[in-house]
Amino acid sequence: MALVDLFELPLSGALLGLDPGTRTIGVAACDSLRIIASPVETLTRVKKLKPSLNRLFEIYDERGCVGLVVGMPFNMDGSAGPRAQSVRAFVRNVLETRDIPIAYWDERLSTAAVERTLLDADASRARRAEVIDKMAASYILQGAIDRLAETRG
């Protein structure tokens, strides 16, 4: 399948959402009806990506997923900077491991929105650091499945 447009993802089935960073990968999943996205786990990236990808595909298979939605960190002006290049390299590594449908989703301000929510909930700094990546992945995935629902509904 490889890299696809959001609307080319399979019409039904669970999806994983990813917020890939330099040190961690936030992982979220939605139900097979694509109603709600939930944070799953934060994977720690080590020098070798293989252990993280192995765990990612364990989650993917356990949940019966049919595709990935990966947050793409565009700059505020819509251009793609070094972080976007890093995400594209990450996606190439994922596709070298397994050929599955992957769609990008604009993740501008997703971490800021989640941070604001956590601050409003009076979460401690340690708690915010612990959950922010997987919650950002959930925010990214929820945006994508909401968009799919709007256009397919």
C-alpha cells in the first residue's frame, strides 16, 4: 500500500496514530468504527529503530489495525522543515519493515493543544512529560478520523 492520501485508507477498521519525535514515538489507536482515538503508549527511540518498530507492529497487530496516520510537523507557514524530513525518513523505515497504508496528518499545534489541556487539568510537570506524546498522537488521530467521518458520513 505504502504512502496514501487520508481518503485512500481502508474504509473501515482500526487505525494507529503516531506522533514521531526525536526521542519518543507517541502511539494512539481508534476503534474499528473510528469513533474515538485513545492514547496507547509512548515508545522510546533508541539508536536503533528496530526495537521501536517491533513494538509498534505488535500494537498494530494486537489491535487488528488496517493503517497508520502519522503526524506531519509542518511549519506555521505550511512549509516542511527539518522535522518534516525526519518524519518522512521515519515513515520510509516503517515501510521498509512492513508495507502498510500510511497517511500523513498535519499536526501543527497538536502538542501545544495537548499541553494546554494538561495544564488546565492541573497535571504535574512529570505527568505531562509522561503522557504528552501519546496524547498528541491521540489528538492527531482524532483529527484524522473526524475528517474522514465528515467526508464519508
